[in-house]
Amino acid sequence: MTSDQQKGSSIKRRLLSWLMHIGTIVMAVYLIHLWQTRDLVEGVAPALSGQTLQGERFDLSKQTQWPLLVHFWATWCPVCKFESGGIASLSQNYPVVTVAMQSGSDRELREFLDQRELQLPVISDSDGSLAAAWAVKGVPTTYIIDADSRIRFTSVGYTLPLTLRIRLWLTEIW
């Protein structure tokens, strides 16, 4: 075997090794996602209504803009804090409603939003009843709802804004 053939064979082996590693990582991430979302509500979205911190009444059954991103979060959650800017940016292009789970008084929530300069519609879920109805066990948890009030996508934990944007777009056209 010539030197060039050995180099070519070595490159092929390394490439195959990298592809196997990447495939294993992708599979592991997907299996973790399945495990994290296994108990979340599926099918038709549960009822969701309440007064937002901005003083507006939100009622999922009267929602006219689709798709809708429903995002459960908490002020005490470090991942939620990190993700909040991405959720706010999505709200500029898509309808978004957020549910602050057991995060203090309305005043404390407003201060939290003001400190981070976030403009989001927020429903306070001080007793966790909304989160329980939606089977939320951890935050952040995100649902994407279609025009038939069906849950199309779910995620638990940090989700890239681009991933959410793609899922919203797919829900819109699909």
C-alpha cells in the first residue's frame, strides 16, 4: 500500500469515527428530549386563561393568532433567565404567552421583567395550578399550539430560539 493510499484510508477512518460520534450525540440528545417530554400534555391544549401583568385578559380558547408559543418559566430558574431574551425576540414575530410559575407577587414579576427589559405577556401562576394542568414538572417548558388548539411541539429545558422559530414556522405552514 502506498503512502497516499494509507493517508486516504486514515482520513476515511477518522471521518467515519467522527460521523459515528456525531450520530451518537444526536441520538443521545433526541432520547433525552423524549425522556424529558414523556409526561407532557399531548393532543388538544388544556384551558389557559388569566390576567396578564400588563392588565390584559388572555384566553386560549379565544386566541385568534396562530401558531402560539406557550412558555412556562420561573424567576428562580437560571436556565429561564438565560432563555428569556430569545423568548422575547420570538414574541416580536409570533404570538407568545408566558406563564411565570411560583415566582412571587405581580410586583416582583414586573420588577424582574423591568430589570431585564423584557416585554412579554405574563400570566402569574403563583399556586402552580396552570402548570399542573399542563403537566409541567420542570422549567422552562415550552409548547407550540396550532390553529386547532392542538399541541404540535414541546420542549423542556433550554431550547435555542432558532429551533423554536423553525417549529413555529413549521406549525404555521403544516
